[in-house]
Amino acid sequence: MSNSLFVIERARPEEAAVLLDYLKIVGGETDNLSFGAEGVPLSLEEEQNYLRSQCESTDNVQYFAKVDGEIIGTASLNRNHNRMSHRGVFGISLKKAWWGCGAASALMETILTFARENGFEQLNLEVRSSNARAIHLYEKFGFRKLCTFPHFFKINGEYVDFDLMNLEINEVGNKT
């Protein structure tokens, strides 16, 4: 998928180092993610193995939004196991400079296509209750708030509430 600004591509193992650097950048730009400027606690080898395991997977996927080869956003979907294997956990991030350019919607559409093609029935996500921009995006694609999880994060001694949201894939059909 592409438009004049960005392209959407499936992540490749050789992009692990660039992804780890991207995650440090977005983690430092917002308090909406589960990590800060330190990035995620994975080594380069662990990140490469994670991306390698997704290459042909129908259970787990990560997509990048790129501009001129630079990662500006990511979206992932990971299938739950056993009795929850009909469900997947969705996550998305975008560099702040690119908020509002349509890349998040394009990533969302790509993830939903993957989910439908691979038999997912439900997608779940967690979003900061005060993140109106993200909540609007999720609602646009049919996600519904299930509940608020109080004190979900604790950042610099302050508690932050999160909303748990759910999408029933079979209801997505005419959402855009």
C-alpha cells in the first residue's frame, strides 16, 4: 500500500536495528506508549528473531509506514494462544511529526486486512484514556470501548488511566 507521502511494508528482520532506534524516538515523544525514550527491552538479536518469526506468520505481523526509507510508524498484531486464539492484540505508533498525515489509517487498514485474511475474530487494544486522537482513529475503524482500567500506567509518580477497546471483525465490513 502507498500514497504520495508514505509506503506501508511488512517488517523484515534486517530492519531490527532501525526499528529499535525508531522505538526510542517515539517513546521519547509521548507518554502514550508502554515505554519511554529508553525504548523496548529487547537486544538487537532478540528483535531480529522476533521479526524473523513474523515473516511468513499468519498469527503475528508488524508493518512499517515509511517515507524515503525512514520508518515513521509501525503497527503490529499478535494472536493470542489456546482458548483465546480467535483474538489478537493490536498496537500502533507514529512519529509525532507525522500525526494527521493518514499513515495511521493506512496502517490500520493494512492490519485489518491481515486480520480478516488470517481468521482473526476480535482485536483488542489498550489506549490512554486522554488520547482523544488515537481513540477517534480506533472508533473510526469500529473499535468500541469496553472499560477503563484505572492506574494502568504510573509515570513519574502519577497514575494514568487506560481504556480497553475491542473490535469484532465480523462487524467491520462497512467501516472505513
